[in-house]
Amino acid sequence: MDQKKEEPLWEVFIRSRQGLEHKHAGSLHAADAQMAIENARDVYTRRMEGVSIWVVESKYIHATNPDEAESFFEPANDKIYRHPTFYDLPDELKYM
């Protein structure tokens, strides 16, 4: 158990098929990147679910602060061209 605490935490991203994006699959502990990839393969692609694996050491991921989300993302609200709600769509076009 103490060994796991010393090993860094890695975030695992799997691409399920060619042409699709990688999606976050989970996290695991590993001593290095190669071990993280091998462990990710064993844990997250047991049934041939993936064609590509990315691993990123968690300490290198930086994210926005959820408490500051409103002020951080607010500037996009004044750019109406990013929200094409004023376009008229033909009746034949569904699910848009």
C-alpha cells in the first residue's frame, strides 16, 4: 500500500475507434509512463475496446476553478454569433 502512495497518479484516455476522439477512462498509479500504458491496457481495454491509449501524469493537468466558472466563461455570452439561434432552418431539417 505504501508503494502505491509513492507512485504518481496517471489519467488514462482511450480512443475506441480510428477517427474518434480520446475519452477519459479513469486513473491509475504507476511508476512511469510505460507502466501506466501497460496497466491502462490491462485495466481499461480488456475486451478490445481501444485502438489508442494516452496517459498523462495528473500533476501536469491544470483546470479551471469551478467556483470561478461564471466569471471565467461569461465573456462568451456577449458574442451572439457563437449561438446561431437567429437562423431560420427548413422544416425538413430535424435534430439540430
